[in-house]
Amino acid sequence: MTPPSPAAIAELEAALPAGSWTRDSAEIAPWLTEWRNRWTGETPLMLTPRSTAEVARAVTICASHGVAILPQGGNTGLVGGQVPFGEVLLSLRKMRAVRDVTPLDDAMTVEAGVTLLEAQQAATAAGRFFPLSLAAEGSATIGGVISTNAGGTAVLRYGMMRELVLGIEAVMPDGQIFNGLKRLRKDNTGYDLKQLLIGAEGTLGVVTAATLKLFPIMRSRATAVVGLETPHAAITLLARAKAETGGGVEAFELMKRIGVEFALKHIPDTRELLDSTPPWYVLIELTSGEPGAAEAGMERILSAAFEEGLIIDAAIAQNETQARAFWKVREEQSAAQRPEGGGWKHDVSVPVSQIADFLDEATTAVQQFEPGARVSAFGHVGDGNMHYDILCPPGADLKAFLGRWEAGSRVVHDIVDRYDGSISAEHGLGRLKTEEAMRYKSPIEIQTMRAIRKAIDPRRIMNPAVLF
Amino acid sequence: MTPPSPAAIAELEAALPAGSWTRDSAEIAPWLTEWRNRWTGETPLMLTPRSTAEVARAVTICASHGVAILPQGGNTGLVGGQVPFGEVLLSLRKMRAVRDVTPLDDAMTVEAGVTLLEAQQAATAAGRFFPLSLAAEGSATIGGVISTNAGGTAVLRYGMMRELVLGIEAVMPDGQIFNGLKRLRKDNTGYDLKQLLIGAEGTLGVVTAATLKLFPIMRSRATAVVGLETPHAAITLLARAKAETGGGVEAFELMKRIGVEFALKHIPDTRELLDSTPPWYVLIELTSGEPGAAEAGMERILSAAFEEGLIIDAAIAQNETQARAFWKVREEQSAAQRPEGGGWKHDVSVPVSQIADFLDEATTAVQQFEPGARVSAFGHVGDGNMHYDILCPPGADLKAFLGRWEAGSRVVHDIVDRYDGSISAEHGLGRLKTEEAMRYKSPIEIQTMRAIRKAIDPRRIMNPAVLF
């Protein structure tokens, strides 16, 4: 990686208006660390362009000097892909325009720095729904969630970000602008370049704007928490709920009792979800275009499941406040672990049908590797995606425990691999997992990805430390 | 393009078992012409491998000799991408295994030569639904519909083939096997190579198998035909129907009176769709997970539309037979044109909100260019996709008319381009449209596509005549 020379920095500063760049370390500092405090980066220059033309000008100059660039959105990534170590930091957060919303096309075009929450709000204001939703949505930007192909809680029904993008505008590594902001549902005219940019973690270009798919606002919604003996029962319940509603399951989130206990203990304003304390919980959300249908479907599904002994307890939210209380326990699962000491974090997926077997096998293996470790598995089980976190045994030496993270992760990832799963379901590889992924990707995949990258960015100036 | 030398042919024949290759021209002949009879190809050798290993062996040999390969599925393509002119013809149609169906994953893995209809049937047998559906589904193969990113009649609800593929197995241009047959909903570990292969028209590798997404079987379905004064009314009706059903519109197909008349005149067992004869028709199909909801929704939507004067007539199918009769008129729109003499065919898309304006503008321009020409526009208006066909003026010289196809298409395509549309919505570019597409793609897109192709297939042996 080539850090910028003084000449390159001077050229960048001259090319951009005041306010579109800074070298002030106090101004830059907040953008050099991330949420989990795992990395503290450094950069000689932060660019904050306000238009696509400014981004193109900056990238062209960096390209001419062979200077490395790291694009950054809301800085909410969990794998360090947004933290510079000498690269020019190209923050998109000042590109904040909602360029247009066209309800008849179920589409809107927003710039990269618009937050996910603002995008959702722009859709709602036009009588439509933008489904991507995740805990960091107040800060995460559209450019970031595209570049990391973010997932979240409604993937089961609406898909990952990859499926929600109709068009992309990007500045390519040579500084040319690719204008692919089409509002089309169908366009078979060559390779789908936008699909290549989605999930590329900033290595193939800088996403500056996107046209997003919008959906109708649903007319009924029902939220429930159920208690189960095992994750196996959860998988059976999921299949029933999907069949019974014709695909109306919007969220299906698994939690373990230990994770609920952490939330009750450490997060203010949380309360028990059920009268009983089952070993496993599922939070289910059904939606429907028919008024009343989601509520009726939930009643029907849960009554039948209860009578058959598939579930051992259930509570249907009686109002929006109660639904939010259910969701709060789910959303705080990660934060609630922190006061318990650090953990080995995993973001893995396996086929849905295998998730219960995976959990059994992984937990046994982890106990063998690290006796007394506490497993707090939770997540989007409807998509086969678990945040499989392993916490320090109570009273054990935390620092030594964290020192075994890599070896412990290997135990988990090897099992994931045997189940034909993924060691990064929704967070991406970033700085954290690129090397680990090399173990599990086949040579032809790595060879092909490298060839593509070299073809598009021959000098490897775009986010050079991440991916292959 | 390098045609195979006798040495290369001998090596291929020696490497594959008897029955996996032929030079018999009678056996090869049916695979050298296509449905529209526009091209008659030639090949020195047709390979019909029965396993991925055989495909890999064949591609490795071709690669070592630099010999061009053209992969073919069911030979139902409409743009000539499957017709060889000297390339080795690699037919996938003997790779016919359904490898597995796992209903709990809503997934099944099938080989490239399985027909679309057989794939649908395998899904149904497992209590699930595979939504891709098109007129040629009895012959079109999974490998073909992946390589062309096929669309069809249910895109509005389920997306193009691109959105229905979870994993791909392919033989890359150097003969290596890429095993990407994952059953995962979430996997963020680098560039999505399967998305690059989908719609690549056989230029980046040979798709040998795929893992497909399955869906729940719907519990209610309603089919109706409505009559309207203008396509503008159709767009308004579409938005209402989507909002009212929460996205339950599965098909929304526009037809012009002239197309319905052609069907009544030339296709046996067709009858008038409505008591009246409106200038425009829409065929609507609603589905729902709730029993009875599709029928109730259809009644509600059409009653309101009728009262407001948005539609001028409507008929709801009272049974499956009547629904099939409605669909027949729609599905035969293309075949029904043939006895009227040839036409200039277009497969275009524009943003849904613009489709009515596009139709007005294009039809005026076509009339100016070719007075008396008859426009038979029909198609998937819910996706902004029209098959915009222009038929010879009655009594005019057909041959001379067909000679003006290219110039006439230019008139249409230039208007499509002004509406930010696509000159190939669902058929692909193939031999027919690659050159035309060069006019409308930006230099950065063409440059990037060429760089990717060169990186993956440096000797350009894969389907060399199509795409950029």
C-alpha cells in the first residue's frame, strides 16, 4: 500500500473545496475507532466530498499517484473494514441527498451518506416501505450497507441489501463515474456490475448513490414470543409458519435463556418475555397485506403448535409498546453481553435445516475446548444466521480467554464449514476475517476474485487491506 | 475464434465416453436452428456430457487448444446466443439429475439440463413452489434460464432468475470446477461469483448445476381480465392493487386489442375475454397465503376501480379452466402474430411509471417512420417490460419491411434510452443485440465488462461471439 505523498495530499486539497477535506486530527479522531474498540486507525487526510463529481476528482488524483483510498460510511461495521491504516479516508457522509422517490416505480434514489433510518423515513413519507433494518440504522449509511451487503431482521421476507438495490452510481478505481442508477426491474444487457459492487467492501469502487426497491406498507402485523425446549422445535415451527402464511413471516429470531438473562440483568427497562423461563425463545413477526390476517394467522399457528407440544409457552404482543419491549430484548442481546466480560464473537450461517444440529455440535465442541465457557447464541435463525458468541467462564482470566479467540473460533468455523455454511453471514470479512476466510474458500474462488479485482483496480488502491 | 483442429477433436472424443459426443450431422441438426428460424449454425462436434467431471474434462481440453465453446441448454433462446458458428457445441441437456430437495431450507439442487417445468414439478412434489414460469418452460433448461437471467410472468412478485438462485456449480474457462452450491441465505465472504455467472450468457463459464430458492404454496389465487381505455389507467390500477394486497400481485400483463384479435383469429380454442372490446386489456393474478384472500381482494380492487371509472370492464375467472383460457390469449400473443407476416420484435423495459408515456411516444414515432405499421405491444407491464412488436402494414412488401428492421428498431431503442430503459429486458443480447447494445452502454461499463471477461477467460474461448 502506498501512503499519500505530500504532493498527492496538496493536490487533493487544492482540487476540493474547503469543508470537503481535513487534516485536523480532532475532527478525524472519531472516524478512526469503531464500536467494538478493536482497532484504532490512522490517516493523513480525511476527505468528505459533497458530490459525485468531487468523489471522482479525488479518486482520479489518488489513482494518478497510486495512493490507497478507504471509503467509509457511518463507521458502524463490525469487522474493521472501515478503519484506515495510512489510506486516505474517503468519508461519504456529506453526500446526503434523497435525489428522488417515485412511488409508481416502487423506487427511490438516495446518496451514499443518507442513513438507513433516513432512507426508511423517505420511503414511508411516500407511502412505501423500505425493509432493510438493523440495530445501527440511525448511523449506518446506504453506501455502507450496500458495500457490506447488510442483512438485518427482515431478510427472511425481503432479502439482503443485494436484493433491494435496483441501480448503483459509483466512482470506479480510475476515477470514472459508472452511472447505473436505473429504476428498472429487468435489464439483461451484459454482466450485472452493480451486483459486483454490492458486498465488495469498497474494493472495486466507491458507491456514491443507489436506487432502492420499495414495497407496499403492510396492513397487519403481529409480534409474538414463544418458548421452546430446543432449536429443533424452532425449525419445525418456522416451516409451519411459512407454509401457513404463504411466506408472511418477516422475522424469526432465536434467543437462548442465558442471553435473555443478560438483557434482564444489564439493560434498563427490560422484563421477562414469558411467565415461564424456557431454554430457548423465538421472536416471530408476521405481516400481511390483509387487515387482521397477521393477527389471525399468529393465533392459529401458535394454538396449533401449543396443542401439539411443539412450543411450551407463548405471548402475543397486545399493542405496539409490547411488541417494542419484545424486540428490545432481542436487539440488546449483543450489548447485554458486554458487562459479562468479553467474548469470542461469530457471525455464521448454515442451511436452516441444519441449524439445530450445528448448535448442538458446536456447543459440545466449545465446551470441550473451553470448559465452562458460556454460549450466547442468538440471531436470524429464519435465514440460518446465528450470532454465536462465546463468553468467558465466570471467574476465569479474561485476558487469557481472549487470547484463545482465534483458536476457539477455528473450532466453531471448522464445524460451520462441515455444514456447508459461511463464517461471515452478514458482517463481511473486513480486516477481521479475510485471512480466516482464505482457509475455507476454494482456490478457484480466490483466484477468480483476485483476477476480477486486478482487472478493475490494477494498482489495488481501493481498500487494499480487505478481501483477497 | 479458433475452430477445433482435428487433434483437438480427437482428444475430446477420446476423453469422453461414447454417447457423450457426436459428429453425426443428423443428430446435431435440430440444435443448430432456433425457434424463430433466424440463424442456422454449424459445429464440427457436439458434446453431451453427463456429469460435471465430463464437462470439466472437455473444457480443460478446449482450453489447452484455445478452442471456442458454446454452451447450450434447451435451445429456446430468442437472441441467437445458443447457436454455434464453428464453436464446439456443449449441450448440457443430458445432465438431468435433481440432486436434492430440502423443504426445510426452501431449496433444491438440480443439474443444468433439468427443464424449468421439471424443476417446478420437483418443487411441487416436495410441497413447495418454484416461481419462474415462461412459455418455453417445457424445453428451457435451468442452465439456460440462469445463463440468460430469464424473467417470465411472476417476476413482479418473485424476481428474475437472478433472485431465485442460492448457489451455482460451474466449470470455469480453464476447466476448474467452481463449487458454489450453498443452500445459504446469507454469505458475505467476498465477491458474489454466482451473480456474475447469472446472465453472463455462457461467456464466463459453464453452469452445471444450481441450488434454487423455493417458496410456500399459496392458498388462494384469483385471475381476472380487465378492459381499460389507456395504459395510463393500467399503471394506476397496478399501484392500487399492490398497495391493497401488500404485494400480492403475482402477474400484471398488458395486451392491446389488436393482439387479442390476432389470437382470436389465428389460435384455435380462444374466445373473447370480455363482453366489450376495449382498446387495452390487463390480465391480473393475485395470490395470498390466506385462504379466500386473493378472491376477496380481487373483488374489492375491481369494484372500486370500476366505480371510479378507472376500468371499463372486468371478468374474474370462476374456475381454473377459465383462468387458463385467459392466460392462453396472453401466452399466444407472440405466436398469433406469425400468420400476420413477420415483425420487428423488441423486448424493452422502462420504469413502470413511464410505460404509458413510452407507449404513446414510441407508437407515434413508429407511425411516422413506417406509416400503417401495426404495433402489438404486450407483456409484463408490472415490471415495466413490454414485448413491443411492429407488424408489416397490411398489403405492404414484407421483405422490404423486414429490411427496415434495424432502422425501425433504432427509432424504438432511442426512445427507450431516453426513458432510461433497457433494450433487452429479459431475453439477453446474444448474437442479435450485442452490437446494438454498444450504442447505449457507457464506455466505463463496456470497459469494465471487457476487463472482467479477459480476467476470467483470457483467451475468450467461452461463447466468443456474444456480449462485449
